[in-house]
Amino acid sequence: MKKRLLSVVMAAAVTASLTACGGSNQAETTAAATTAAETTAAKAEEPKAADESQAVETEAPGAELPSFEGQQLRVSTFSFNAELLQKNVYDPFMEATGCELIVEGGKNAERVTKIKETPENYDVVIIGDAFVADMIADGLIDTIDSSKLTNLDYIYDNAKAPLGEEYGPAYTFNRLGIVYDKSTCPVEITSWEDLWNPELEDSIAIPDITTTSGPLLYYSVAKMLGLTPGTDDDAIFAKFEELKPNIMKTYTSANDTITMLNQGEISVAVLLDYSYTAAKSASEDYVWVDPEEGVYSGFNTLNIIKGSPNKELAEAFIDFYISKEVQLAEALDGVDSPVRTDVELTPEQAANFTYGKEMIDNLLIPDWTAINVNKADWTAKWNELFSVQ
């Protein structure tokens, strides 16, 4: 089947931000407006450290997809890894179905605003947990017929419908942990409680409450104390106040935080796992810690915008995104950790991914509906506490 042009509208000068997720909630990179022809002509990089035997054994992506010749599907997604997504997802899907994808990238918050203003301009949204929960609350997300998703049975149970049985699946998880520089950090860190050690004065960066990972940290501290977010908020914030002398920065950009770590401005950072993947290349002294009290995780989802006239095509696209071929290709290229139980990676390929049955079964998932209900109050208290940051 003749390959169709991929139209990609990338937000100009998108800066790196942790309020992406992705994700695929990964830090967003700067992107400029790109024409469809230029994007289609771009050549993606070869997979990094790919297991060639695995790649050869898999079938061609989308081999059994129905034809959607002449249809368009409008997708809102993250702006990072555009070339790899084109290679692994967009081009194969268009080749198999005959449709045209119109893909728009940008920051999560900006994308949600645009969808709320003009929902008729979008069919599919690829976005992180808190943001899709917000859109569900606003009635912007359509239900999905799970019987149309032939790949759903092959993903972990907690990825199948993380925001309700009628909504779309998660296609990747990312967990929150601690990164520290063992060459400069005066203590060994194994737990969340260790962050309160007075020897860490002015040496820690934590995510702002408004970021994707901010609520994960809030839930982590609550669990450490045996408290419940939304019920015991005064006690939780009192614990954060005790941490304040150790905090050098409350950040909204993971990339900026990694720079601070590299420059020795901080020795400890609370980060999502994919950010550690970016950070560790700078120094062999950076240590990742899954805190002993437990690990909270975020996820990125695939969902349909309510009112989409292309629902059948949208469901086919979502099903394709969680196919073995796509999940394996994205993992081998270092884009996303897979949620399929039949994608097998070597230890080297899976390094720093939220990967494998034991890890995924033990992930702690916060209540994103409760987070959205309390978000305004938590943000106000947070800003009052850390107003000098």
C-alpha cells in the first residue's frame, strides 16, 4: 500500500518541562514548526543496542489492520522523540491502513487547553495520568470499546484501564525515585526518610507540586508517614516544612535539575526514571534509588476525544500503539518502557526502565481523581511554603 504523508505540527520553541509525562511523561525538547514533507523526509536513527534476533522474529507492524484509505486521524501528543515515533508508529500505521496522520506536539498543559477550546480538532490524545483525569472530569474523553483492542490481553492488568474500564490503556509506566551523586553526597541514601538527614542541607532538588512527578512525591511522603492525601494534608505539609532546610530547588524542569546536578549545585534529586537515563550519561557516580518505603508511578495513556468522527480508526491506532511490534521497537530505541508481558528485554536494554512483572506488579499508583480534586488547595499551600524557592 502506498505510504501517506505524515503531517506533523510541532509547537514552536517548546521548552523542556517535567509537566510532560511521558511517556512516554518525558522531558520535552525544543521543537520548531515542521511541514509534512520535511517530516516525512526525515530519517530516524537506528535502534540503540537492539536485539536483532528479536526484531527479525516479529511480524511486520500492522500486517492485519483494516483499510482506512483516505481517512485522517488527528493526534495530540508529546513533542519529544518525533523521528523515532514516526519510524516506529506513524509510518507503519499509515502504510498498513492507508490513512493520513496529522500529529500535533507540545507541552501537556498547553495541549489540554487547546483540546478544551477546540475539541473538534482532535481525535486521539496521548498524554499523562493527571491530565487525562482532568479531561475525563471535564467530559472531553470518549469511551473505548475494549473488544476492539486485540492487544489489550497482552498488557499488564494495571495498564489496561488505569482510569476506569471505559477509558483507554496506559502504554508505558515511569516511576519516581531518588538520584544522588555518590562523589559529593555525604550520606548513602536508601529511603525517602533519608532526605531529611541534616547533612543534606541545601543540597536537594524536588519536583514542584504542579509537575507530573510532584503529586507522586506528595503520595510518597504520605505513605512514609502512614497518612492519607486529602485527609491528612496539614501533617503531610508539616513534614515538607521540616525538609525545607535541605531543599535547594523546587523544580518544574527536569532538564534544568540534571544541569544543577552536573554542575555540583545539588547532590540529590527526586526524579522520574527516564530523567535518570538522561542524567547518568554525565557521570558514573550517579546512583538511582528505589526507596524502600515503596515506589509511586505515573503512566501515559491513549484516549479518544469525545465527538471524534473517526472512532473506529482511533481505536485501531490505539490498538496498534500497544502491539508487540511497536512496544518492542520503542523499547529498543530507548523511548518508552513496555507494558506488554511478552516483550522481553536484556538487562542492558531494560536498564532504568519500569519493566518486568515483579516491578510493575509492585508499583504504587496514586488516586489521580483525588489529586485533581485537591490540586488547587495543595498548590496554594505549596506556594506558601516554598515561596522563596
